[in-house]
Amino acid sequence: MSIQDSVGVYDQAEFAENPEQRCPIVLILDVSGSMGGQKIQTVNQALVKFGEIIKDDSVTALRADVAIIEFDHEARVVQDFTNGTDFEPPTLSVKGGTNYSKAINLALDISEARKQSYRDGGVAYYRSLAYFLTDGYPEHDNASELAKAAERLKEMEENRNIAFFCFGIGTPDLPADMSELAKLAPREPKELTNMAQLDGSIQWLSRSVAAVSQSQPGEAIRLPEPDYLDF
């Protein structure tokens, strides 16, 4: 799927069938070679649980719109925005190196396009939520592109267009390199040190989506405590 395909015109008929206000969520997931083995298995298992939690509440299911981007040295939309009622996660596999800026820009592009579709369809919506997960250093990026992506992300956070949560996954023997994440993310990135924390962080996101969906657009929202760090 190309970027142009991903940010194209959405079918407005979906809003006639489901006129509920929407919460767009973008999961931006590292699938570079170093994510192999237990890491990618845990991500795939957690995505299944994420969908189950979203569907468990009928209001959340109707209001959540989920997109998934995978990235290595390139970035691809592997699932365009899909309503929670129909969410079936893809099974991700690993390949390639690591590039942050392409993934960030693609996520921001599809998020803005989706919100335009809400405006065109007369549907109210919440601030976008984004979950960014990586275990690697962006060796296929360059300083200029990273700086541009960070500035764009910072501006969208300040304008309340998106809430961006960033996670670096490592192990006790090989901690995550958090240096570039700290430069990129407008919020302090969180370091995950084991598979239980990785799984828990995605479940935390699903509970956050549920909390948002029970509120009204524009209302101040208190997200669940990040208990995944206790695992």
C-alpha cells in the first residue's frame, strides 16, 4: 500500500452506518531484524489482546478507529483505519533495518487525512493517539530528517492534534538505545526491559482508548496509570 493510497478519500458511507464520534489510533511498530524472536511474537500476541479489549466495550468498539504502520528502513501502512468492531490485527514479521522519520511522517499523514474524513462526514472526533515502539537505533535515517520529523511531531503535540507515546524495548542483557528517542519524542519516552512490559504497554494503550471513548471530544481526560512498568 502506497502513501497516496493510505491518505486517499475515505468512503463516507461508513459514517452513515456508524455516526459515533471517533478516536483515531495509530500503532507504529518496528519490524526490523532485531525485533525477531520473542519480541515480534509478543507484539503479535499483544495486538490480539488489544483488539479483544477494544471490542469488549460496545461504545469503545464503535468509536475507536485503528491503523497500524510497520517500519524497518521503510514505512508501510499494513492496516488502514479500521473501526474497532471490525479490527483484526495482521501478523507482523521482521525484516530490514531501522528508520524513524519515515514512520513518523507516514503516521502523521494518515492521522491528518483520517481527521479530514471525519470533518467531511460531519463526525466529531478526539485527539489522535499514537503508540511508537522500537528496539533499535535509526541507522537508516539521517540527522536532518530526524530533526524535521521531531519538529513536526512537537508542533502537532503542542496544537493538540496528537498524543504521541514512545517506547523503547530492550532486555536486561541488551538495554534499548533511548538516545535518539529522547530527541524525537515530545513526551519522555519509556524504556521497556522485558516482554511483560511490552505486552502491558499495548494493553495500557487499549485501556487508554476506552477511557477516551467514554468522554466527550475536547474534554480533559485522565489516562490510566502506566502500570506496565511494574512488571
